[in-house]
Amino acid sequence: MVGRYSIPNEVSRFFDVSSYSWRDFAWMIARPMMRLMRAIANLNGTWHLRRLGYLDFTTNRPPGALAPQGGDLWFLYRLVRERKPQLVFELGSGCSTVILAQALYDNTREDGDKAGKIISLDGQADWASVTQETLPEHLVAQCEIRHVPAVKEDRGADLGFHYEHHPDGSPDFLYIDGPSLQPGRKICFDALHLEARFRQKFLMVVDGRHDTVRYLRKHLSKTYRVTRNRWLHNTQFELLPGSTDSMKREPEQFLT
């Protein structure tokens, strides 16, 4: 006769958990790994950019300025070198402005027909000035930095900001890392204002800003391939060929 044994309470509690608890446990394991991978990406990117001399400008930035994130900057540099955009719009200036301009400059040196320009908007006049003052002289022709105030925008229950006015022209690359957001106002609406002007082969990169990404996925009119980079916390929206308004977006993809 086989005896029946009760399962200890500790074991029972371990297996009798909600899916929410399992998600918490999975994130507890995943977060340190993601932080480690991001740290490795930053070290790798910083090494490549310093070897090229492209981070020398950071010595002229004020003590309170954000430190350059090598992983993000190297990612942007390689993307612009590969895609060779003609007109880049950047929302939120900083170290990325210089690196994007450097990538455009290198494209021009390689092929004069591939000359491109970046126009960077910043809602804070002091930081726009800092970026302008630290811009290497050889990049001035590639780069224009403008102070443009950010204004509130409400779309029903969705609250956020957009820049008061946008540059003329049709961008084929848009980098969103501004304006500064607030609790309760976490969406940057600028892409919706600019979408009608996106060129074919357009690419947008959103740095973090998960509420903005969720809103854009739902409300952009055209068809995009959406790719999320888990390590660098950015999301890419690539306009698909032949895209027209009100077309279904492709499922999200992930880069690890």
C-alpha cells in the first residue's frame, strides 16, 4: 500500500502563483541581463567612436551635460552610414546631433552625390546653444540647430507635446529623443504632423519613449515595419515601399 504524503506549503505556494507573479519573476531575471548587454553595447560603441576621434567634442560640453551613450551613438552612426539619408530631422539635440552630422559628413566624403543635412530641434534654448558651441567646425555645413519651443497637444485622453513648428522639406530619417516629457504628458506627436512628408525609404528611430511608440503604432496612417532593439531601448519604424494611408502595419519585430 502506497502512503499519501502532503506537499509542503512552501512548495505548493511556489507552484500556485499567478501569471502576473511569473512575469515579475521573469523580469527579475531579465533586467540584469538587459542592463549587462546595454553596458557591453555602450563599451563597444564608445571604443569604436573614440578610435575614430568622434567623441573628442565631448570635452567641451559643460559638467551638467548628459554623458554620451556609446551604444546609442554607434548605432545611429552606422545606420546613417548604411542608409545615406538626404535630410535628417532630429527632435532633441545633444551628442547624437554631432554623431549624426559626422555620419552625413563621412557619407559626403565618400560620395559627393550622397551629401545630406541634419536639422535638429531643441525646446530648451540653453541646450541648443550647448550643442551648437560643441559642434566641430567641419560639421557646421552639415548641421543646423534650432531652438523651437514645445507646445502642449491633447488628443482626447492622450496628452503630450509637439514642437511649435517644423522645418521645411521631406525627411528620409527622423530621430525622436525630444521634447522633454512630463508625468501625464508622455507622448511626442510630431511624427503625426510630419508623416505626409515622409519620403520613400523613410526610417524613424524613437529612443525609449514607450508611450509615444504605442501611440504611433496605433495612429500612424502608412505601413511600417516596426523593429524594437531590446538592448538599446529604441524602436525603428521603416516605411514600406508602396505604402499608402490607412494600411495595416506589419507585426513588431525584435532585435536582440
